[in-house]
Amino acid sequence: MSVHYRACNLCEASCGLEITVEANRVIGIRGDVQDPFSGGYLCPKGVALQDLTHDPDRLRRPVRRVGDQWEEMSWEAAFDLVGDRLLDIRREHGGDAIGFYLGNPITHGWGPIIYIPQLLSALGTRNRYSAASADQQPQHLLSHLLFGSPLLLPVPDVDRTDYLLVIGGNPVVSNGSIMTAPNIKGRLQRLRQRGGRVVVVDPRRTETADIADEHVFVRPGTDVFLLAAMVHVLFDEGLVSPGRADSFVDGIASIATMVADFAPEAVEEQTGVDAQTIRRLARDFAGARRAAVYARLGVCQTEFGTTAYWLIHALNILTGRLDEVGGWMFAEPAFDLPRIGALTTDLPGYDRWRSRVRGIPEVAAEFPSTTLADEILTPGEGQIRAMVLVAGNPVLTVPQGRRVDEALSSLEFCVAVDYYINESTRHAHVILPPTTALEREEFDLVFPAVSVRNHVRWGEQVIVPEPGSRSDADILRELLLRVESETLGPRRARVLESVRRRLLPRRFVDAALRAGPWGVRHGRGLTLRKVRRHRHGLDLGALHSVLPGRLMTPKQRIRLDHPVVVADWPRVCAALAAGPASGLLLIGRRHLRSNNSWMHNSQRLTRGSNRASLLMHPDDAKSRDIADGDQVSVTTPAGSIHATVDVTDAVMPGVVCMPHGWGHASRRGVGWSHAASLPGESVNDITEDSRFDPLSGNAAVTAVPVDVRRA
């Protein structure tokens, strides 16, 4: 029996784990009480990491689809087949005939982060899509426009703030979400214990709202009006005070003109929030000693996602919260992802090229997933004919999932790097299954960059994988070798592969740590050896002021009235003039025991009541002769699904709520048996890919007009 320590890789919180192993099998997982960041906290998903590792439904060898059956094949044969087919398609149709879809799990390991950009470059394709455009692309776009890097993302300094305003976010369930904060519930409770306030603005009384000091209902999709009105109050009542940021922020005066017509009285009908409450929220926020506004899906997943989230930045900047203790701060990660990303990838950028069918601009070298089906189904030069799916399930996570399903089934070739035969990978011709996180050593490149406290840790291998297994890094490196053998020649490709094997990951990580802000080159002495000596992780201290030095914009200045946002403002004004929407509006929700679509094969996480139910306010249910527990049809122009109704006043009148990522039983041929036995349908079968934020391309799957009737 042995005990190992490493971070959980199932969500952004990155909680420390104490893992007990016997006979090369995990027999127990609990929170690591010696972890300086998480302090022993662990959510239910962390315990279920062993279920994923030892799941009998998990693939362990490459498989090839033959008709409706799957046959195992050797790794060498699989790599040869995949390499040959991708290269054949590129020769005949060009590099852009090959598309990539990347799921959320790729951010939890170093292999995909490092190898996928190289593989895209070697194939010569710009057709990159990911789950980011389903929920967070407005944040990346604004970080690029305002701060110079899509990876330079500020977070609230929750451990030292006095007032946290949460709009359209539910961090207690999401464990943060672009805010790495283990035990965020405990952090918010401590905020209140020290005399601070937590205020939640959301169409649903969420789990975060349940522990907050105040909850304010707001009509879905109208956050942009509410936020504009709050900014209006700041200017109208002389509450603008940017503090130190005034020395490196331009364009503040222009904002006053933009919001001049957005008085609280002008937006209360649209938002459902009375003018007095809007004024009080603005005054309380401006008057707090230390404060921050935090927003997530409810703001980003709307047709005004970018402009609404820009107003989050504006509120924080105009009140002097940017880069100040207890405010809106930047992490300083030991592995400096924004700097390294700028030097090694083409991520920093916007609108350098556009999608073939709809002409939507790229953001951080990605096209929005809302147009993926277009690019596959629309004939012509540049049509996607092959897809590489890496840890993603777009059939359940992209709007109009039935259309995505059709598109994937029409491909000439599809390869998936995934553990399971899921709703999307069932269309693959070959599936290459990687080892799980516990079967390989790992280093978190991503989430320390959005952490509420600076920290670093190395994840040692916990269990030995089966002989012949391959990690995701091994798989991607082998594919890269085959592509580069054609583009660069076999000899040069082998040399590059040899270099990668020697350098990655340890030597590369060590060099990055030494050169980073905490490394020996900056007199702080951090090396990989030092990190590995701290088995429970290494605390690097609280967030501290880093601006303007950390800005990656010209002359290290922030242009708050950025032309991209200013050009969108007439659309906001027109929407306000059009008046409020009528009928029911659909929003989503998350659950602490779920993680999008990819943890539903764990029985311990899916026990209990139906998670895919539709929440409906009692008034809306009564007017439609619907009772608690009834089956209903939920309809949009994209189609209909069925759901069980939970009647509750936790949602405001006019709003219904349903989670995404379910519906495993509604499609044949999936290979995760327990997930396929669960009730519920995929809400993304009825969200529309025509609804998106035109600036970032982010899917607008919040505030979806729906018709609900008893089935």
C-alpha cells in the first residue's frame, strides 16, 4: 500500500488529493489536508477520479470502426492508418480540410497544450474549434483587446475583498470557473465572517445565492443593460475613481457618453430590476473599501456576451478595483502561460481570418463551434472533410447537436483521442485512448494563471498503466511525427521527435520555471527540483499588483473605449429600444456532482434524482396547467425535447432552467453503459447555432426563447 499526493484534474479548483493505492489500484481518495491551497477540501468529483481510472467501459487499446462494430488494433497500425488518411485528405483538399475540436479536459494536462498547436501548424489548418466558444470566449477576446493576451485573465481577490458582486455565475457549484479557488464556498463564508458582503444577480436563486447576503433576480440576456445602468450611476453620481489605474488606462471619458441613455429607469422594464435597486448596487459597490465584480456563463453565453463582459471590466476599472488588493487582480504564475503563449503560439490575435461559410472572426486562433456544422456540411473549397476530436463531445455541447451529429456522420475520416465511445466519438473511424491523469506525471500549465492565490505543484505518477498504454502526449507526438515526416522529411522529423522526448515535459518545465517570474533569473530561485520536493504543492503567496508591467499591449496601456466594443454599442442601444422579450426564456445550470458530459459514467456521481429536469416557476406552471413531476415538451425553431418539470420559485417568472451535457440514452452506439441508462435529453438539441455573440462568436445558449407544453 502506498500514499500519493497530487492535484485533482477534473475541474479548475485543482484541489490537493491524498490517494491511497494498493496492488496498483486506487482504493481511496480524500482531500490533502497539507495542501497549502485547498487545505483538505475536496468536492464529490475528486473522489470519483478513481471511477474514471478503473472504469470497465474505458478504452485501453486503439479501436477501429467496422460497420456498427469496433475492433481493437495495434498502436502502430492505428498511427499509420490515421497518419495516412489525414495526409491523403490534406494532399487532395489542402490543410483546411482537416478540423480540430478540443474539449475542456485538454486544459488539465501539459501534453495537448504543447502538442496540439504544433500538430495544427504541421497540417497547415486554421480550422480549430473548442469548448471555449460555448462559454468563455468573450473573456479571452477582451483580455486580448484590453490587456494584450487572451490568457491574461483577471480574477477577484476573494480572500481579501469586502464586497463581491456575482453576476451570472455560480462559483459554489462550478468551483470557481476561470477563477481557480478550491473551497470557494468556504472562502465566501469567510468573506462574510469578516464583515464583507456577497451579492448575487441571477435569474435563478443558485447555490451561491443561497449563501449570499442578497440575491437579485434579473431577466436572462439583459445583463448588458443592467451593467450599463450601473456604470451610468457611477458617472451620474460622481462615483468614478479609477485610482492608480488612471495612469495607464485611456478612454474613460468616452464611456460616460456611451452610457448616457442607460439610466436605471430606462432599463428596469427590460431587466426586471427596479431602478432603486440598480442605483443601490452601484453605490454599494463603489462605496465598499475593497470590492470586485465577477461574472461568468450568464453574461458570456448571450448575444451581447463580449460587450456585457466589457462592462464588468469597466465597473472594476472605474471604481479603482483593477490590480488592487481585494479587487480585480492578476495571478503571477510560476509557469508564465501568457508570456510563453505569446512567444510559442499564434493565440494572441483577433479577426486575422474569418470562417468560410458565415465570415465569423477568429478569436485566439479559433473559430466558434456554432459554425462547425456549417463548415462540414457546406460543399466548396475549404470544406472540412476530416476531424480530429480531442477529449471533446460536440454533439452534446455545441448548439443544434442534431446537426452536429449529422455533420460528424458525413465526414470522410474522423479520429478521436478519448477514453470512451461517446455521442461524438461513435462517428470516429479510429479512437486512440490515452492513459488517465493518475497513470502519468502532470504539470498544470493553465489554471495557476487564473488562481486567486499564486501556487505551483508537480503531479507524480500514481499508478502504473497497463503495458503498451500511451499518454495523450505520446499519441499526439506520434501523429505529429507522421505528419512532419512528409512535410519536413523522415530524418528531420525523427530528430525533432528525439528532441521533444528529451525535453518534454521535465526539462521544458524546468527551463520555464527558471525563466519565469518566480525563477532563478528573477532572483527568486524556483526550479522544478524545488517544486517536486514539495509534494503537497508550493504556496507562492497572495496576489499582488503587477500592472502596468504585466500588460502586453502597445506601450503597456489599456484602452477602455476599444474600437471593437464601441462599434457594437449601437446594437446594444437598438436592443434596449426594442423593449423586453415576451414568453419563456431558457437558461442553463450546473451541478456540483457533474462536469459537462464526461463524468456521467460514474455511479457515485449520478445517484439520486433526475439532474436533467426543467425548473419552472409556479406561476408559469399554473398558467400552462403543468404540475410538479409532469412530462413536458420544450420547443424552439431547432426542435423539441422532453423533460420532467420541477416546479420551484428558485427561478424567476418567465424563466425555465435545464442543464446541458445529458441525453446519453437518446443516441445509439455509445459505449458508456451507465451514462446511457440515465434519464434526460440534450438541451443542445434545441439551442440554435444561429444565436451567438457576433464579436466573439460565443454561443448564445442563455435567454433562449422556448415554448413549454405538457406532453
